Amino acid sequence: MFSKTILGTAAALIFVSATTATTPAFAGASFPAVVEKVLMNQTDGPVSKLPADKKRELISCVNQVLAELPNGKKKFVVAATSFDEMEHRFGSVVMENRAEWKQRIARGCAHIVV
């Protein structure tokens, strides 16, 4: 059960909702702001079901974990021209290298969702 919750949470951080609307590019947005935007707009999965205070705690934790992400990867995500592209790039970066960052997020932040 615990590992399913962790995997479900990590998956929710990665996969995009098919119903998410495209929004303008986030010119000048910081990487933490992009992470917040992606996670706050989840419409299905474990993240979408979290109460607002837990969601903010999760966003803070994910940003702490991803602070170590190379700057080039952060710039790649922030440079997206639409919300859908930004969400896709975020998922791609987190899943790279055998889901290295997804695993780090799960290890560091699973306690919030449980």
C-alpha cells in the first residue's frame, strides 16, 4: 500500500491531465513557480486529492528536492511556450536517467501524501 501511494504520487507529478488547458508561456518565471503551477493544476491522481495545505507542503518539498536539478534542465522546463509543453518537459526531466528525480521526489516527499 505504501509503495503504491509513493508510486501513485510520483506518477501524478509526472503525467499530465488530458483536460488541462493551454496557457501562455511563463516568460521570466522561476523554476519553483513552474513546479508550483504544474502541481497546482493536477486534476486527477493523488496530488489533485490533497487538501490545500498538504499540496503546498508537497510543492515546497518537491522544490527542495529539485533544487539540485542541473540549471540547464530547469531552464529547459521554464522555456516552454505553453502550459502543456511545460508540464510535458517537467515530466520528461523527472523521468530521465531511469527516473532518477522521480525516485528522489518519492524518497523525500512521500511522507506528505501518506
